[in-house]
Amino acid sequence: MKKFVLPAFFNGVKAPFTVFLGDSEPRHHPLHFQTDWLSRERGGTIPQEVMDSIAKLKELAEKNNVSFEELCVYALGSAQQEED
């Protein structure tokens, strides 16, 4: 399991939110339970484009038989470096 910081919205205000990504149940989105908690307990949401990107990474990892965690480290690490 790997720790990442993704954008989330709380009452329309964008803020960083820590998530953990690892092997998840095949029938659930990798962030399913964390986004459910975020919504219920904190009133926050993760943008749909971020959710779609994570789902696409999961799909690519399965298709190419590579580690989802390591693909996220590579992809999300590269994206964070571009933002800095």
C-alpha cells in the first residue's frame, strides 16, 4: 500500500487529501471506500477526473500484468513533479 496526496473539494474549496492505494477488490474502484468515508465524515469529494485517472491506472496495471502500486508511484510521481 502506498500513500499519495490528491486534490479534494470541501464546500467548494480545493485542498490536499491523503489517500492510500494498493490492491483492491476487483469489483470496487481503488478509492471506493476512502471516497465514501471522505463524503460521509468530512463532506469532501475527489474530482471525477482524478477518480477516472486512478481507474485507468488500475485497468492498465491489470492489462499489462504490472503492480498497480508501482504504476501509481510512477504516474502520480511524474504528475506531481510536473506541478512543482
